[in-house]
Amino acid sequence: MLKKISLIIIICFVCSCSSNEDYKYLINDPETYNAVVKNLSDVVVYDIFSPPVASRVYLYPNIAAYQILQKGMPEKYFSLEGQISGLEEIPSPENYGKNINYKLAAIHAFIEVGKELIFSEDKVINFQDKLYEKFKKNGLPRKEFNASVKYGNLVSEHIMQWASKDMYNQTRTYPKYTILQGDEFWKPTPPDYMDGIEPHWNKIRTLVLESADQFPANPPKAFDMTPGSPFHKELMEVYDITNKLDDEQLAIASFWDCNPYVTHHRGHAMFATKKITPGGHWIGITAIATRVASSTFDEAVNAYTNVSIALFDAFISCWDEKWKTIVVRPETLINKYIDEEWLPALQTPPFPEYTSGHSVISRAAALALTDIYGDDFKFNDTSEVEYGLPARKFNSFIHASDEAAISRLYGGIHYMMAIEQGVSQGQKVGNYVVEKIQTLKEVQGTELASK
């Protein structure tokens, strides 16, 4: 009888110890960080952030998380201070000692910074409460939780003070774009004729680029509606291709639409659909890459951070070009001069045409991911499945970025010149970011990863 009681006590003790350690598996699981990022991405969709603004929402939370992990793993990672504009060393964790769980602190800082950048804070808080309750139910000690949260709060405040100096708040007060006369200049497009989005985005502080105009595109072809002129050929190419799209081309256009707010008009009724932004799509691809590569928690944070930096500077570079050249969209000219009934396959976004944002930011993000995971990285892109579109397979990140670029021609919203020059611009931005940003250290003469 005593032997049975002893056995029961031992079993209970072992089970109790196992249960008390379960929280570590949850916190260490890279899927936990993927879920935290996905929650923020869902709120970005819900709150209808424009593509450039969304890139800012993804950026600062990831940097907060990365900087905390770097404090906990200084032998593996470099700090970003001194590598990106204006970022100073985050507060020391010394006051919280051994009780800090750096992954939990990173998660908390990500969430807290994210709250400051979105509108629907309640959706993040609800997710946060459930996540923390799960950690606690699986044995997270109170001291460890409190120390990690306090340190995460301290770092999130530090990051937000830095973020507040990036000119975002100031540009909220700048005047709207005044429409210029002349057919060569961008005009608001159907169906809603919205104001141009973020005409002052080139005033936002870059991270790695020395200035917004460091990598300008070649000038667009001169406006000339004479049949046979270089510009007219660009316009007719859009018209001709969109009038005979095959199923694959239409599927490509739809897959990479990434328009955060598409309106639908039926008679006097109007409704809208919300989707991820172009940057959000590449954040989704980053999540997929972490799974395919079996990345650890810290490797996932590293990947998101590098991609977020590339996206952020790429949007600034592209928007600088857009609002300097102010090139008219194909839809405006085709409806006026060629076919007033013509509609593009995709709804035209409310900002100038040149260069193609998809082309610029996709190539920059693809280069950041390639630097981390390699050239020959096959993956199944399921980012758009939740929006009713089938997954697409790619042989590499560059392959995906090429398809994202050409999708804008199939969609009828970009000339080929904007796509080609956009890819070139994104290549320059991406290469520069990859060259300048160093995150992973070399250990015993062998680099842990390419970044």
C-alpha cells in the first residue's frame, strides 16, 4: 500500500513539474511570435491603414522585440543602435536580473508598441489577455511575468520616443495634394475619386537610406499621346493586355491586388472589402518562410525585423518618386482618349503611378528574405487564402517579387516602365539595406545565418 502511495506521489510530482514548465514551450515556440504578428496584421486590415503607413505599423514593434532579444542573446545578435537612424541603446535589463524572460519581454514590447500605432486597441488587448492567461495557466511564474512585462514596458516607451521623432505626426498636419492641370499629371480615379495618399511620405525619417531620394528611378517616358510615341506605346500595352487576359494572368493580378480598401458600387448602394496591404503580404510570406525553414523564435524575430526595415525604407523611396513625377494612371487616359467604357481588372489605387509600389517594396523585401534564407527557397504562398484566393507556389523570393511586379500590368494600373524601373529601384534599396544592416554575429568562425 505504501509503495502505491509513493508511486502516486512521484507521478503527481513529475506531472506537476512538467505542467509548470509548459509555458516555456509556448513562449519559445516561433508560432507564438507568428501569432502576435498576425494579430497586429489583422488589426492593420481592420483599421484600413494605407500601404506606407502600414509599413510603419509593422516596423517599430518588430524592432522593439529584436532589441530586447539582442540584450538576452548578445553572443548571437548585434544591436541595431548605430545601424539605423536615431536609435539609441535601449534601457539595461540589469535592474530586473535573472527573472526576465527575454522572449516574453519581446512579445510584450511588440504588443505594447503595436497598440500605440493602431486605432482598434481593444482587438490587441483581447488577444494579449488570452495569450498571457494561456502562459499563466501553463505555469508561468508571477516573478518572471512581472519582470518581463516591466522590462517590455520600459523598452516599448523607449522605442515610441524614438518613433515619435520620425516626422509621422508632423506630416499629419501637412496640406493635401492640389490637383495639377494637364493630362500628364495624376488625377483621382473611379469609383471614389479619393484624395492622393501620403503626398508627404518622403519627409518620413529613413532608417538605413541616407535620404528618401538616394535611389531615384530613371525619368518616366515623356508624356506624348501621339500614336506610336514611346509613352503612347506604354499606354496601349496596358489597354491591349488587359483586354485579352487569360485565366492565369487574371489570377496573378487578383493574388497580388493587396488593396486595403476596395469599394463596390451597385446602383445607389456601396460596400467595401478589406485586405492586407502589399507590405502585409510580405509579412505573411515572412511567416511562411519561418515555418518552412523551421526557424527558432529569435530567428523568426530577426527575419521579421529585417523585412520590416526593408519595406519601410522601400516605401519611402517609392513614394518620393511617385510624388515627384506625379504620373497619370492608365485608367485616366484610356477612359479619356481610347475607351470610355474600359475598366482595369483591379481598382486603381489613389496615388500617382510611377514607380510601381509593388515592384519596389516586393523586390526589397525579397532581397532581405533571400539574404536570410537563401536563393533557392521554395514555398507555397497562402497569404491570400483567408481572402478567398488560392495559394500560389514560388521557387524563390525573387520569383515571387517578379510576379508581384508584373501583376500590376495585368491589373491595368501600371505601365511597364513603372514596373521595370520599380524593380530596379527596389533592387537598389534592398541591396543597400542588406549591405548596411548586420544582425547575426559570427560564432567560432561560422556565421549562424546570412543575417
